[in-house]
Amino acid sequence: MGVLLSCAREALPGMGAAFIIATADLSVSAVSSAGEMLFGLEEDLLGVPLVSLMKATGGKERLARTVASAALRNRPPTVLTMRGLTPNAEAAGLLAARISTCQPPRGALITVGPANLTSL
């Protein structure tokens, strides 16, 4: 069971990465196994607003604009520093979120990793 999505090579740093897929209205539509370890079980997160799980250091509005833009049209990956709002993600400290387009169906791929990794 699952969906095979495609994205730009530079959007996903490797196998087993923590990621969330969000729609243009910022609703969570999928979570990777590693993402579940940070944000919670996928079945509990489907349809949840992304901004209830994470906030960019530049503000929720910046995160929302970047994710919505990636979900609506092809765009190169953008990296924002962020903090998770769930207990496990909060414990991870400052994180980097690489936001890019994935498809089909078109959505935003948000890959999350340690903020000290410049290449995420």
C-alpha cells in the first residue's frame, strides 16, 4: 500500500528521510516513517494543518507561503530553519525544512533534518 511520488533529486536527501507531504491548503496528506517519529502517526496527521506541526523561524506565514507555492507549481527546493511543535520534534531542537514540489498528485514535499546539515 502506498503512493509513488516523484520529486527533483535535490529535494530528498536520501532513503529513510523524515518528510511530510502537504497540499496547497497546507493540509498534511502523507508522512514518512521517519516523519512519524517526529510528528506522530500518519493516520492521526492526515488532514491536519501543517502549521500546527511546525513553524519556520521566519514565521508561520513564510512557511505557509513557501509550502503553498511548492504545492501549486514546480519550484526549486527552498530551505527554511524551523522548530517542530510536537513533543518529539520540539526535543529535536532547531531543524531545517527543505520544501519542494512533488507529484502526482502535485503537492509540497517538506523534508526535515538537523539544522546543522547545510546540504540537508
